[in-house]
Amino acid sequence: MTFSFLQTHRALREQLDQKRPWLEQLASAVAGKRMPVVAEQVEAAGVAEPTDTVAGAPLPKRTDLKSAAMADSAVQAMLDVFPAEIENVEEIE
């Protein structure tokens, strides 16, 4: 699980670093496998928009995945700790 922060959000990145063990434990419990949590700093121009296909296959509707993620109690718990906006949701296989 990767969280991307702009330079102006350095304090939020530091908060994530402090809560990393708890987040990794929570994310791993939800995913059913080890789920590392990574914080990265990006430039404003470096924030990429996800593509609509992966290896030629269309992605599921993002709004459906996002709605499902927003309804999940673990996601809500993370958002309670780290107020943020979810921009992209990908299904883990």
C-alpha cells in the first residue's frame, strides 16, 4: 500500500511513518497477507493518473471499487486516523 505525499504535506507523511507498524498490521489483516505500507514524496507534476487498461484488459469501474472500499470498516478506520481523499482504488489479486 503506497501513500503519496506532496512536499507541502511533510507533516502528514511523518504521521504515517509514526503509525506505519499499526497500519501494516491492519492492512495485512484486511488483505490476508503481508501488506507493506510505503510513504513516498512526489512532485505535483509527478502524480500520475491511472490508465484505463492493464495488459489490454479493461479495469473494473473505479467508482464501484471506490464505493466498496469506502464502505469497508478498515478503510474508514484508516481515514479516521489519516484524513485523506482516496483517488484510486485497485483490486488486489
